[in-house]
Amino acid sequence: MRGVHRAGAGLAAVLAAVALASGCGIRTTSVPVDAGAAPSRVPCKLPSADVTTRSPESVAAPVYLVCASQLVTVDRPVPSGAAGGADPLVAARALLDQVQQAPPETERRAGFSTAVPAGLRVENPRTDDPAGTLRLSSQPEDLSAEALAQLVCTYAENEALVTDGSVVLGGPGTYPPRGYLCTSQTKSRPQDVTTPDVLKRD
């Protein structure tokens, strides 16, 4: 009889444990579950003590880089002659040089990168181009969506490169230049091929 009582007590304990587990919302399974790696958090923010070293002849200019699938500005040194109101070609070349550079270690650790190709160049407009046109060595539409968004938004921060609210870009071919807008959607979804918004120039 004692063996029977012990077996009954053991069964009751097992049933109680199962009931307790069910009550806590725990579901048993014999299949291993892989929930994947924990989501990483990219700060997209540089340490406050991190200040880009620049010479007395340079000034800080905002440049748009890619971080966490968005466009975020960082300050980069450019010659003082490339600041707002400067010669458009001088400003365009200085900003292009900064936006196409591989981010330094501090920016990489914060999640920043650039999609602008290193070989891209900017040239003078043609005689029949609309005012404010900048000619790139590649057709703007041939750049990746992120690269074009980076360039347009970086140029849009410089008043010398904005004409009637847009950045006017052309390429080496015969296609007419077009005006590109940097909007909030451009910054939040630079990978979207529908941005930057495009304005036809007469």
C-alpha cells in the first residue's frame, strides 16, 4: 500500500507542477527556439568631446552621412572660402570631398557610413544650363538613391548651391539638369528611389 501511496503522491506532484507552469503562461516544447541576436542600438551620435580638428583657415560645415538607414549630419572642416555665399563650384567641390570620404573611426563606431562614390567629381555648368547648375561626372540618376540623397541634402545646407529652393544637378551627358529637393522624407528614407523629389528646370 505504501508503494501505491508513494506513486500517487509522485503523480500528484507532477500534475501540480504542470498546472503551475501552465498558470504562469510557460509552454513546454521539445524543439529548440532560436530568437536570433538581440537588436543592436546604433547611437548615430558622436561623443560630445569628439571635435573634428580643423585649421584656422577652415570652418565647420554640415555633411549628411547614412546612419541607421537615415541621413544624419556631422560637422566636417571645409576651407573658409567654401562657406555659405562662396563660389558655387568651390563650395560644391569641398563638400563633395567631405561627403565621399570614408568616415573616421569615431564616426564608424557611431554607425555612420557614406554611399557617395570616391571617384565622383563636380564640374562647371555649360553655357546653356540654368542658373545654379552643377555638372557631375556621373548622371545623378545613375548614383544610388542614398548617394544622391546624401549629396543633395549636403548641398542644400549651403546657400550658394541652392536655386529657387532646389539643388540643380546635371551629368556628363546631354540630359537637361534637374532640381532636387531635400525633404524630411529624403532624410528619413534615403534608400527610397522616389527621393529626392525632382523638379524639372526650364
